[in-house]
Amino acid sequence: MRSFKSIQWISLGAEKSGDDLGIWPNPHDNSLQIVAASKSTKSQNIYCATDGTGTRTAKLKAEPGTYDARLRPWYKEAVAANKPIWTSIYPVFTSGTVFIAASQPIRDRNGKLLGVSAVDFWLSEVQQYLDRIKLRKTGQIFAIERSGLLLDAIESRITL
């Protein structure tokens, strides 16, 4: 995550329980935080600070509500495709932005689904890339989702 600034989350979701384990860079100080939701946390996302080796050092906050990885688009779409995919665009669980993820089902040697791994990217990163492209006065760039939805870049946000 420190090498690739466009990565916003790395997540692992468990098929049996819906437990989730993730890591993300705190936007305030760029420190890495581990986020976990499991039976022991009553399915609440618990954020923990980490040290330089990735070991949890302190509980920072508990997010209200419950989280089940199996219900998230990054999880469901990878299971449905049964292969590594780029997901459709979907809203972040807690904030007002949208992500796209590279997701992959994880299976045991017998093919039984164990869970899904995902790497999330903010679509604002895509917009910043598109903003750097030099166009002629008559040129336009359109970003279209696989479903056919047109993405519209307005005021440094990407909206559906």
C-alpha cells in the first residue's frame, strides 16, 4: 500500500462467517490501519493502529452498524464470476465516494470457496488520470461502466 498510493483498501472476506479483515491508509497521517469485523466484534468494523511491522497497537474506533463481507459488491461479484475480476463501481461502506475493485475468489484444493480477496481503488484516481490527458478543443473523454452507465466527472468527483 505504501508503494501504490492509488490503493485504498485491501480486504479479505470469509465465506463461512462473513468476517472481514482489511487494511487501509489513514488519509490524515497515511499510517496503515487494520480494520476487522467478526463474531468477536459483533460484526462491527473495529479500526486499529499498527506499528512499522503491521502489528496492531491500539484500538482507534468502532464503526456503528454491522458488516458482512459476503454482502459487499467486491465479494458477491467475484463469487458470481468465479474468477479474478474488476468489479462494477460501488459505493464505499461508510463514506460518500465510490470504488472499483480487483477481486478474486479464494478456494481450497477441492474447489470449496473459502472467501474473496479484493484491492479497492477510488475512482477519483481515474479522474485525475483523465484530467491529465491533453485533448484538442473538439475532443471529449467519456468513461462508461460495463453495464453501460456513463460516468460523469463533475467538480473533482465522479458520480453515477
